[in-house]
Amino acid sequence: MRTFIDSMRKQGRVEDIEEPCSTIYEAPRMASRTDKILFFHDLDGHRGVMNLLGNRGALAAALGLEERDLVRHLAAATYNGRVVDVGECEGGVPVDLSRIPVMKHYPGDAGRYFTAGVVFSCSGGIENASIHRMMVLDDRRVVARLVEGRHTHTLLKEALTAGERLPVAVTVGTHPLVTFATSTRVPEGKELAYAAELLGGEIAVRRCANGVRVPDAEIVLEGYIGADMASEGPFVDITGTYDPVRQQPVIEFTRMYCKEDPIYHGILPAGDEHKLLMGAPYEPKIYRAVGEVTTVRNVLLTKGGAGYLHAVVQIRKNTNGDAKNAIMAAFAAHTSLKHVVVVDEDIDIYDPHDVEYAIATRVRGDTDIMIIPGVRGSSLDPMRLGDGTNVKVGVDATIVMGREDELKRAEWL
């Protein structure tokens, strides 16, 4: 992560905050006002960073790509990077979470939350890595939001059924491509291999005392998830609204490993980095799915759609039914998606005005809008019904084939 920050500073993408800054509201408020990387030199006496992947340019820079090539590049992933064991974690000390500048982001939050902690776990020889928000309970324990049915929750259930605790290691301050990889739905156990692929082919890992393997990080917290539960929330999630209070599993940490003068990474809930990490990993998945039914050009999960609920899909039509097939493919690839707009190649999907133009000039409400009621929606959508279902809407904003010359936009010579 330090190498990445240094490279971004040379590109003018880092704003150094030299004056003292509070972990309670102040640093999060500053991060909400910009998508530049903010490097705090005195975050309640510690160092910290926010907006590490605050925009697509930062992600492209981490991958050495142009922004326009991001989705196509990610869609070609094979999850076959090399994971190299380089030894054991060394220099651990008894855990003390008070030594870490964990932030409280909004006045209505229940407490201080880790938001960029990657939870690495292992059970039955199967590894997993994913980001979970974690509310600090005391100097040794946090309560983590584990979404039911997701891999960490499944591994925990299996461990508890076997009468065991689930060993975990939480890393804070990894290379942003590791963070991105662990935010992505990949084949089972392939998070580290995917991170290695994104990093150029290889990643080094060390083994904690509880057997869990972790990559390089500023902070590593080693511990276990058992049967204990605690209240978690309220907490602001991707839509900028408060998630309700739930009973969630408690993680008890036993040891911690820190680099000298560690840099804490915090993600602003509902901020630009949160939206990118939630949505951008689904873009290549949608890209591949749409590519099975028509010629796909690009995919974007929009910032205005909370980075997660709204997609714009750019295609080249081969038949008049292609746009509607693309809509259905997108919904199948990302089941939390709520609204999809499909546009032609001449529409700039990164320009919301251009997308609106396509809707205004190429859509007939009686023929080009698909309404699909009673389907599974996102648990993060405030408009979901009590049973978790919602209504999905697809908009075919493409030109009807045969009318291209009639609807072609004027251009300067």
C-alpha cells in the first residue's frame, strides 16, 4: 500500500493533511468532499489514509491501464495468480484495538467501525477473503456484519456445527488491488489467486498462528469467530441510509501484528471508494454475461445509483431484440441490480447527460421499458419489500435498427 500511495503522490493524486484531525466525524467529513486520496499525518496521533480507490482513475492507475480499458481487462481474468508462502507472521503482540485510529463516521452510527478490514478465514482447507464492516465492542472484540449465505457466514456455520470456532485474520492497509480482489465474487477460494493476478502474477503470504494466511498489510488482527452474538448497527450503508440493528457474530482477537508507524485505511460509508468497491467488481461479470447474448462494448455501475443498483450497458446491436436480452443478462449477472439502461455505441456511458439524452430520444414507454415485479432485490435497497423482493426495470434506449440515419446526431466536420 505504501508503494501505491507514493506512486499516486508523484502523480498529484494525494492530498497530505498535516494538521491534527479527529477520527470522530472530522476525517470522514473531509473524505466526503473529494475523491482524491487523503493522507492524514496526525489522525488522533496516528497515520491514516482514505479514498485510496476513490475514483476509477485510481483503480486504472493501480492496474497500469487507461480507464476505458478497465472493464474489458477485468472481464478477462482467469483467477490463476501464484500465491507464495514466505513464512510465519512475526512480531505479534497482545491485541489492543485502542491503539488503532478506528473512526466513527456519522452521528447516528452505533460506534467506531472498521470499514476497510479484509477478513481472511479458513475452514476445512477452504480459504476465503472478504470485507466486512466491524463495530468495536472493546479493546479485544468487534461485532461483524456477516451477510447470510455469503462465504464467511457459510464457513462460520460449518465450523460451529463441527463444534469449533472459525479462525480469522483481519488485515487493514493492504495494497488496493488486494482490497479490490477481496471485494469481488470469485470462484471459491480464489481471492488470493485473483489478487496475485491483478498484481502481475504473484503474491506473497504469511501464516498466522491460527493457520490463516494473509498478504502484506499495515495491521493484522488474529482471532476467532465463535457462537457469541451482539447488536450491530445502526450503520450507514451504500445508499447513505442507516442499516437496522441486527444480532451479529462477535470476533475475538488474540494477537496483532503492526508495521512500524502503521497507516490505517478507512473507507467512508456511502462514499466514492465504498461505491467503487461495491460496484466495479460486478461490471466485468455483467460484461461477460451480456457478451453471451450480443456484442457488448462497456458497462458502468453509476455513482448516482449508489455504485450498486443502477447499470448502464453499452452494446452494438445485431438484432432488434438484443437490448432486451442484454437487460435480462445484466439482471442475472448481478441480482442486486435494480435498474438497467442499455445504450448504443455513440452514447458516452460515463456522461449522465448523454445517457439521459438516449432515454429522451430513443425510448418509447409502451415498447422499450421492461418491468419485472416480484423478484429478488438488494437487501441494501430501502424500497425492498419485507420478503426481500422488489421490482426491476430495464430501459432499452437503443435506436431501432433501420432508423439509424434518421436518428443520427449531427457532428462537426
